[in-house]
Amino acid sequence: MPVVLNETYELLLQTRRRNHIPNELTHMEVWGDNLVVEEYKNKYPSGEHRPVGPSRKYNCHGLTFACRRTSIDDPKDVLMILTEDDYQEVQLNNVIRGDIAVYFVGGIPEHSGIVVEVNKPRLLDEFAITVPLILSKWGRVQEVIHKPRECPGVEGAEIKYFRIIR
């Protein structure tokens, strides 16, 4: 099946400080997306591969910051959202459900997702670490609930966690 393009447009999307967030909503189907989904399922079997895709209408940042409505592609816009929506960084041992994870590669936010579960270490286990589970969109293909490092394209990324406090 060839690429089918219906329509591409931008939603009215702003930060809390009312600055425009460039975005793109594309109604598109691409032949082979289902093959990518199967490849991800085979390569990352421990993830919970949600049966909601593939969909190219939104990407990871659109899932995290725009409620699955659109794609936010420019890393500068992700940094603007983090600043202008008053996100504050949270240390790993303080992460809770609903926080967001942003994957930085060379200081650039390349991927993001939402913390949906946190395995907190027991107080008596001094070597245990907090392990959150992240819901994220892998490219424009599918949503997966996964461990922080079990995600394509994030090798070597610095993962930072954020929360809107006020």
C-alpha cells in the first residue's frame, strides 16, 4: 500500500505563557508501519505494546505535552514547554506516577513519555533503585509502556524527570 496523504494542518497550541507551540497533525498511513510494530515487539518483548496503532497523527512529544492530538517535532519547542509550563526537575528517587520523562541526547530533548508506574525500593535495601515505567510513543508508530532504557533510539541518553509543581 503506498503512502496515503489526506491532510496536514496545525492545531492551536500554546504554552501557559501563551506562546505558540508549532505542531503538525498529519492524517497519513504508510505501508510498512505494521511491520515496524512487529519488529519492536520482537526486539523489546518486555514492553507492553498497546494495541492503539500504528498512528502517525502524533509523536512522543505530542503524547506527553499535547494529549495525543498532534506532533511536536522541534526540540527547541520541547524546551520552551518545559520552561513556560513551569515544569521542575525531579530526582529519580522522588518520581511518582504522572511525572514526565525526557530523554536528552547531547542536551537535546529527543524523546519523552509519561511515568505510569514506579517501583519504589524498600527502605532497608540500600542498593535498590527506583524504576519507573514509561508510556511513550515510539516514533510515529505505536505506544509502549516500558522501562526507561528499553526504548529504541535512546542509547546513551540522559533521562530527566519533570513535574508541574504549581
